[in-house]
Amino acid sequence: MNFLIVGLGNIGTEYQHTRHNIGFDALDQMVAESKFEFTEERYGTICEYKFKGRRLILLKPNTYMNLSGKAVNYWLQKEKVPIENLLVIVDDLALPLGQLRLRPKGGDAGHNGLKHINEILGHQDYARLRFGIGSNFLKGQQVDYVLGHWTKEESVAIEEPIKKCTQIIKSFCTIGLGPSMTQFNSK
């Protein structure tokens, strides 16, 4: 059974470990804990991750955030992944720092990556793992905050939630979305 797990972010050293790239960081953490590794492929870096009889295609799009839908659609088609087996990991300003929330679908909440995925797929009926980055910025400073690097304190605060993303991804792929939401959203 194939799953597509997409961590949203922007390519380039200037974006590494910024709040907006938490999706990349979550997948990097998952791969670091395994014997698998990423390779450069069309529209992104891919890791084929095997877990309990499932084949997880971990994708970090190289299309930049605003064109993420192009990579998501390509890999869904190429690997024949059913939409219910798609999980997108995304930063979320509306959640407190480090809070994780698994959702079955939803709007883009102004997130350009989700906006483009919704536009390309023609719907928003796919699972997403929202990673809270907080909203500790002044009016008019949202872009700088989102594209900014974590403070030392924030970096420490997100260590455990990033590790927890691996557990959530594995749960999503084995016991399913509903039971995973019950298990992880209540904490």
C-alpha cells in the first residue's frame, strides 16, 4: 500500500530551518531515525520509506512553497497513491508553538502551499498535519516571522514535537486517520 507524505517548505540554504520549513524538518527527522535516505527526483527530494508492509513516499517539493501542488499532483499520479493516503505537513500560525493537529481536510488558512495544492487537486479533501509555529510577531511582520529562523528557545521547544511527527506519520499509515486523530489530537 502506497502513501505520499509531503513536508512543505522552500528549497535553498536561506530557508533551512525556518518556521515555514517545518515540513522539511519533520521529514528530515523521520529519515534521520532510519536507514533510508533522500534522493533528488523530479519536483523534489524523495525517500522511499518502508514500514510495516507499507511504502511511504516522503516528498520535500523543490517547486518552492507557492507551487507545491505541482509536486504533490505529480507524485500522487506517478505512484498511484489514493487521495486518502496523502498527508501534508504544514506550518500553522494559528496553533501555539509546537502544538500538532491532525486534520482530515480543510481550507488553506492563507497558507500559499496549501492554497496551490487545493487549486491543483481541485479540492481540499486530504489529510494534513498542522505544526504550530505560534504568532509571536507584530502587525505587518508576518512574512518575516514565517520565513525567519527559530530562536534558541523555540528550537528547544520544537525538538519533541518534531520527533512526534514521525509517530503520527507511522500511525496515519498503519491504523488510519480517525484513530490517529483520537490518539494524538487529545494530547
